[in-house]
Amino acid sequence: MDYQRDSVGRIVTEARKERGLKTQSELASRLKVDPVYVCNIERNRQLPSIELGAQIAKALSLDPREFIFLMLRTKYPQLSEIFR
């Protein structure tokens, strides 16, 4: 995963597939959310909350700090300038 270049949606999609979860519904079931919500995250239409982001990171064996920072950087692009 390239947290510097990839989007939240791309990271979730790639990690989901690498972990053997073939469908968004499988991930949604683990997270106890609607599959449409997972679809919206994977298509970068919606960012998850910090709490759900942490759950996603755990479910997909992602580094939670990197993943949550990516989410925050997506929502607040100015963070990229601050943490250069």
C-alpha cells in the first residue's frame, strides 16, 4: 500500500481483495455496516468516520495510524503541507 499516493478507496479495495474478501458485502458484514456504505468508501464518494476507519484498518490488517492519517489528509489537504 502506498499511503502517500493512493486514495482511501483504493487502499480499502486492494486490501480487501488481498485479504480474500471478494465482495464489498463481506467487508460490510465484518464491519456491521451497509454494503452501499463500503461501496461509497471504495469509490471515494464518502470518507468513514475515525472510529470506522480504525475498524476498517483492523479488519484489513492495515496500519491504523497510516490509514487514519490518510483519511485526515484527504479531508484536510493542508495537512500534507504541515507534515512535509
